[in-house]
Amino acid sequence: MRSADTPLAVPRQALAEATAPAGRGAAPLVITIVAASGFALTLVVFWPGVMTFDARFVLEAARAGTYGDWQSPVLAALWRVIDQWWPGPAGLLVLTAALYWTGFALVGAALTRCSRVLGFVAVLLGFTPPAFMFLGILWRDVLFGCVWLLAAALAFVSTAPLRNILEPYAPSRAAVLRPAGIARLALRLAAVALVILGVLLRPNALLAAPLLVAYAVSPSRLSLRRMALLYVPAGLALFGLLQLTYYGVLGATREHPLHSLAVFDLGGITHFSGDVRLPGAWTADERHRLLTDCYDPYLWDAYWYGRPCAFVMERLERRDHVFGTVVITTAWRDAVLAHPLAWLSHRAAFSRTFLIGPTFTLWVADLDDKSRLALPDNRAFAAMVAVHDVLKPTLLFRAGIWFAGCLLLTAAALHRRDTPAGAFVVAVAGSAAVYVASFTLLGVAADLRYAWWSIVAVLACLPVWAATARR
């Protein structure tokens, strides 16, 4: 008989099982079910996908096999492959939804290590209206955000104790170490590849990408010194890879999308300075319109096909043939140097519109008949549009609130950047803040879709930041 004073020997494994939170093993399964339900709901609401003018343009280019750089030629090449297996918009919709819900599921699963509640919250945040309602609108901005979400999630998961996951299936503990290391390396390489894909989809993401690259390489802790040293070389490498992919591999035609920015800036400088800086011999009536009627801080399209100022691109592109030449870049440089305050006023007006003004949100109209919804027989889509119309005037659909959220989360997590959770928040929210900020200088339209990555970043970071605060 054992004496009451004799300590009871308890196996270490049994003790670990006894002290583990009840139901911890079931948490990833529940998260998977929630994410799968979100994926299914996305298909129900948006099937077969809402085509926009941009999407139609890219799909036509994909089917023709002729690529230009006005829209991403990588997206056209990707859609060409998808279209061969699943013709039409449905294939791209499925890919976008799969990337999105997998990203949120992985973040949630990783968070269950410290809190099942935060893990569930992480995946449930994927249903937040400003994020979910864009999923079925076939814009490259949405696909880009989903790609970067999955990249960050894969890097975050790689910080988990993978050997604990593999150990039950291995004959010995030693047999686990090598597969766990390989799995961790594979996850991080996949994360870097997805960050690169995001840049190829959205070239202006080049300014934010080095932050995510630095995080994907070393997601357990984020060194500001290493990030600063890596920023310029990574940016240059990504720029070179973009040039090689666009024009070397895909043979894309140069359509000079940056000159739309130059025309927009020239129009803004003209408006704010009272000095017509757009190159060309303009009539008296045209000069008056350039000074008064043409400028719209919302978008550059007023000079392209908007009335009454479509004459601007008509002259620059079709009559004088200077669009895409050094004439435009020289005119832009001279105008900025001559009227820097007017340029800053124009950029401030655009940024104010983009961040705090009511802007265009969802494309919901049929391309051929704008009087009806894009999916006229889909009742779930109609219900979603009705909810959107109620919520659109609120702060949920203002880019500035999400930009501010990214800045606050980055600042709040900065002192915990030496932990996996803190590094995730700083890298993801920080990259989204830099990405949105880049539009203040590079933007030519103020639609909310251009800030969609910041919405997803805030939603993904909130529960992770809560985990750092909880610790």
C-alpha cells in the first residue's frame, strides 16, 4: 500500500494532457468549419462573380494572349490559365475566396495556441462588411489583398511549434525535427513568393513590399535595423523582377500608366496655379475649361473620357501623340518645379477626398445595362447590396478610418515586435499603412477598393494584437 506521504509519479505526457485547456484540439476544426462556411457564403452571394470594366478588359486580354501594362499582365496571364479550366469569371472568384478564407483560418488557427476565443474571433472577422462585400467584385485590388493576407498568415503559422503537430505521426522525436524545419522553410518561402506576386499584381505595392519580405524571412521577431538595411535592396530587386516579368517573360506592351498620373498632376497644378501647364496649343475656351471646369480631385478620368474635358486626352494621345513620350514627363517636372505649392494643394485635395470623403465603393451594376444589378437572379447578392447601401454612409466605408487603424496598431505593437504576434502586427499593419499612404502621391482615383488591403490588414491584426496585450 502506498503511504500518504509518498509522492505520486505522474508521466510527463499525462501531466501535459491533464493541464492542457479542454477542447484545444477541436479549435482548429471549428475554425476550419467557420472558414469553409464563409467560403461557401461568398460563392452563394457572388456567384459567378461580378464583372467590372477592368475585369472585362483583363479577361479579353487573357483570351487574346496579348498583354499590356495598364492592367497587370500577370493577372491576365493567371486568368488565361484559370479560364482554360473554368471559363468566365467563376474561376477567379473561387481563387479569391479561397485565398481570403484560408488566410483568416490560418491566423485563427495560429492564435488558438494562446486563446481559443481569439482564434474564433480572427476567422469571424472575415465576415466584416467592408471586407466581405468586396470579395466577389473582380478587381485586382481585391485579389492583391487576399494574396498578401495569405502571405502574412503563412509566415505567422511558421512560427508555431510545428514539431508538436508532426510528433504524433512520427516514429521518434528525432524524426520530427527535420520535417518540421523543412515545413517551416517551405511556409516562409511560400510567403515571400506571395508577397512578390502581390507586387506583380499591384506595382505601386513596391513601396510596402519590403516590410512584408523582411517579416516573411524572419517572422519570429522583427528587427527594425534589419528591415531598414533590407528595404532598398529588396525594393530594387522587386522592381527588377517586375520589369523582367512584365516585359521580358510576358512581353507586355508599354502603355505608360504612369503618364495618367502626370496628366492628373498637370491638370491639378493648372487648376491651383492659374497657369496652364498641360502641353499643347489650347484654344481660349479650352484654356478656360482647364482652369475652371476640368479639375476633379476625385479622379483623373475627367481628362480622359469625362465631359466636357475629354478633349485633353484627345489632343495629347490622338492628335499630338505626346502621351507616352518624354514631352509629358518633362512638362510634369517643369510644372512641379515652377508651382510646388499648387502641386501640394492638388495632392492634398486628392488625399482628403480619398481618405475622408464619400467615395465609390462596390460595382454592382450590369456592364451592359446599368439600370439593373450585375447578378439580377441572385437574391443573396441583392440582399447584400441592400445592407451595403445602409452602411455606406458610415465610417466603415471611409478609407481614412482603416488607415488610422493601421497606424495605431503598428504603434501599439512596436514594443512587442520581438515576439511572433507583435512582428505580425507591425509588418502587416505597417505595410498596409505604407501602401495606402503611397496613393497620396501616386493615386489617380479615390475609390475605396484602393484601400481594401488596409481593411483586411486591420481585421487580421486586431485579434493578434489582442494576443500580445493579453500576454
